[in-house]
Amino acid sequence: MRIPLKLSLAKTGSFAVIHFIVAFSVAYALTGSAPIAGALALLEPLANTVAYFFHERLWARFTPKLATAPGS
């Protein structure tokens, strides 16, 4: 089963929002600075979200093979 691109993009987008909220909260708790927390919360999740999108697409390629492998 191949995951449609639109679904991967929607899932990636929702993950980005959650990640931004968590990253901002942690950075603010550590620094006490909203501007620094905002900068960290934008940069780190952006890089991680791009990596996640490619991870998700790569994982989808191997999932069907794993499900039909002998002995599974």
C-alpha cells in the first residue's frame, strides 16, 4: 500500500505544527526569552520536518515488502 503524496504532506504539516509548539515551549522554558525561543522553534522543526517527510516516504517504500516477507 503506497501512501498518497497529499496524505504525506498533510501528516507532515500537522507534525510541523506540533513540533513547533513543543520546540517553542522547551526553548522558552530553558531560555526565558520569547525571541530566542521563537528562532529555535522555527529553525529546528523546519529542518526536522523536511527530514521527516523524506523518512516517511522512504519508510512507505519498505512497508509493503516487510508485510509480504516470508516468515512474517
